Amino acid sequence: MAKFHPPYLPEFRRRMVELVRAGRSPEALSREFEPTAQSIHNWVAPADRDEGRRSDGLTTEERKELLRLRRENRQLRMERDILSRAAAWFARETGSIPERSSDS
């Protein structure tokens, strides 16, 4: 069974990033502190992107905007589908278009 650990505090993560930038290796920090070396690597990469040290991915702000836009896009598609169905229903109810036959 996997071991559960509550998320590390942002200040702790920032401190680990600072120590890596100061020359300590994530492996050494992993032996001294609790997080794995991979977790520390995972904290350093987005911090580097946010500060412009890397350009191989999205910054935190860009990721937030992308998520917001995807949510908005999903909502707009749902609203469009609802309006399309409602328009078709009203058109059938008012006789604007003939009923679909099952002979086609």
C-alpha cells in the first residue's frame, strides 16, 4: 500500500529550491530531509520556468490561464449544445420544421 504524505508547505518547497540553486544536489537533500530527489526536481523545474530560467514548458500563470480557458470552453460547448437542442425542440413544437421520419 502506498504511503500517504500531506503536501509540503510552500515555504519548505521554496527552501529546497533555494538549496538546489545554492549547489546542493536533490539527492543529498533527499537523504537529509524527507522528500524524494524526484519531488525536489519537480519543484525546481516550475520555479525555474516561473523565473525565466527555463523555457521548456508553461509557467504557473500560463497553466492557470490554460485551465481557466479549458473550463470556460467546456461551459460554452455545453451551453451551445443546450441552445441547439432547445431551438430544435421549439422549431418542432411550432411546426417550423417537419417531424423526422423513421423511413430515411
